[in-house]
Amino acid sequence: MDKGIYLASTSIKVDKLRQQNQAHEMANLATVGFKKNFQMTQATYRVDGENSLSSRFYKVADTLGRVDLSAGPRIVTDNPLDIFIEGQGVLGVLNENGEIAFTRRGDLRVSQDGNLVNGSGFTIAAEGGGDIQIDPALIHKVSQEGVIYASNPADEVAQEVEVARLLLRNAEDTDLEKTEDGLFKVMGTENPGDFVGAAGPVTVTPFGLEGSSVKSYDVLTRMIEIERSYELKVNVIKELGDMSETSQSLMQVS
């Protein structure tokens, strides 16, 4: 019976983790480029009973793991710096520590310092390292290959000049996980950083954004399932506890 109680209680922990994740997803229904987490990571614990030689090993859900890079809805905009990242591609940015991390958020704009940033305020990383400086007086556009071109509107014949290249990586065969700031890093690594990625090229579509991949009806359905699952497991623990008390009373010598 103690096995059943332990398994039910650890399963409740899984439901709590899933519930927290659903609340996080619900809060990001309208966040550009938001990606869901799935595939829980598991930790194994050894349980030893008091005055007992036997030991047991249980697997318990620890954290949510791999990022789901399935594309969200396509949103058409009139901003030439907005990009929709195609396929399993990710865009490199610099986090608060200056480390390279990745995101799918492509609402690019020019900061007051002249740096290219996205809607979350993270500095966009250039291919080869460093940030990307943008002159607000010039007209900029992004090609499908992630190359940023600039032209001077004052010229009679505007010539496009390459300014920088976006840091794009193909994560088709790379598992990514989220960091606390919502950016992506290679799963299992201690710190964010660049990675090689798959051989296929990553393309972007300008004048477009990727909406959140979260669907409200999916979240609500899963939250109802989690609530019912929690109630069922609580009832199982209660029943097992009652059965244990009954067994102890039967074994007592009158």
C-alpha cells in the first residue's frame, strides 16, 4: 500500500508541474513567437525504509524539458524589419549576461542606442558575434536569407548595401530548453551559447510575425483534465490509507 500512496503522491507533483505550465501558457496566448514546453524531464530518487534492507527507486517528474518549435499562426505586418522564421529555425540574441541565446520572436526594431532589438528588448546577435547597429536615417529591409540591407532615401538611385547578417540556426536535430528569461539554449548545457545546428539553411519571411503557438481551448481542456486527475489521485491516497488502517486493526491481537 505504501507503494501505491507514494506513486499517487508523486503523480500529484506531476499534475502540479503541468498546472503551472498551463497557467504560463495561458498568460502568453498573445505573446509573439511564444513556444510551448513539453516532454517532462525525470529525476530518480532512492527510497529506503527505516530498519529495512530493501530500497526502491522511483522516477519523478522534475521540470518541463524540450521546446516545441511547431510554427504558430502567421501574422502579416507593414514593418520591413518584422520576420517570420521558417521551419525549425531560431534567431540568436544576446541575453542580459551577453551570452548567445535563441528565440523565435521576430518583431525587430531599433533601440534608442541604435541597436537592433526584438519586442522583448533582447539585442539581436549578428552572424559571427556581436550586436547589430542600425542607422535610423536609412531604409532597412531583411532578405529571406537573413541579410539586412540598407539604402539611403536621399540618393536618386538607391543602392542597397549589406549591413549585417542575422544569427540563424537550424534546430531540426537539436533539442532546446527554456531559460528563466524565456530564451532557448541547448538542452543539457549549463549556460546558453551558440550551436552548429542542422545543415539545412534557415530562411525568414519579412513583413510577417509568428503568433503564439498556444491555443486557448487546448489549455482549458488540459486544465480540466489535470483537475480531475488530481481529485482521482487524492481519493486513491485516501482509500489506500483507510485500507492500511483496516489491515493494521485486523492484525492486532485482541
